[in-house]
Amino acid sequence: MLLEELTNTIRRVHACHRCIPPEVAAEIAEHCAGDLLTDREIEVLRKVAAGSSNKIIATELAVAETTVKSMKRGFLVG
């Protein structure tokens, strides 16, 4: 059963489909139903995704580096 599930998952992903286990999808849905991110938080996330360091993000946004670190921790705990 596990081998069959793994094979099917690989095939779905290879066909560019998402494969999210129901329990993970439920967690994502619960998180999405919560508070929305602020414009500043989205800006920080975009810069993190682009590979910018905390120091660079802080400089570009004119905030303390600890503020950026705190926001990132909030995303992970969220």
C-alpha cells in the first residue's frame, strides 16, 4: 500500500499536480483562516524569498534587524 501511494504521489507531482496530505491541508486551511499578513509582512516575506539577509531587509525597510528577525519568527510560529 505504501509503495502504491508513493508511486501515485510521484506520478501526480511529475504531472505538475500538488500532492498535500489531508492533515497538512487542514493545518494550512486553519492558518489561512486566521489573521491576514500586513503589507509590511508580505514585503519582508518577498525579500526573504528573494534571498536577502535580515540585515539587508532591515536596511531596505528602515527597521531594526531585530524587527525583521521577530517577523520571521512570527511566520514560523504563526
